[in-house]
Amino acid sequence: MQHKLGTSDMDIEKLSAILDLTAQQLDQFSEIERQYNHLLDEMFGFEGDRKQMWKAVRNLMKDKEAQISKLLNTNQQQLYCELKQHQQQQRKQAH
């Protein structure tokens, strides 16, 4: 099952261009995306308490955002935050 959370719904190449990521940052960002997408896919296959699962997903997403923040410089962090807020607004308007 594919999930719809996180930055995976934003094209990494587009994100790289907007944030002006270095090759090393892009590699690290892509690796973080792969790791967390794998973990999220495993969580969405969970057949237990859904409330607990969503709590774990939220915690995992916070951890992911912290990892991404560590690899960005101050200007990139600000742009990334603005992009995430814009995505959230678009999601709310779509529902």
C-alpha cells in the first residue's frame, strides 16, 4: 500500500531545485526518503490498533522532519518549511 504522507508527494528533483541542494544533500535527502517510506509502508500494513498506528506514524514523521532539517542550511530550512506549509494548505483545500 502506498501512503500519502511526507515529502514523497513532492518531486525530489523539484524540491532539490527549489532548495538548491548540493549533490551530497540530495543523496542524503533521498536516503532519508527511502528509509522512512519503507518504515511507513510497514506501518500501514499493521493490523492492530489503528489509533496507536497513527500515533507512531506521526512520531515517525517528526523524526523524519528532524533528520531532513539537520542536512539543510538555515535558508534551505526556511524554504522547506514554507513548502511544507503550502502543501498542507493545498491538502486542506482539496478536502
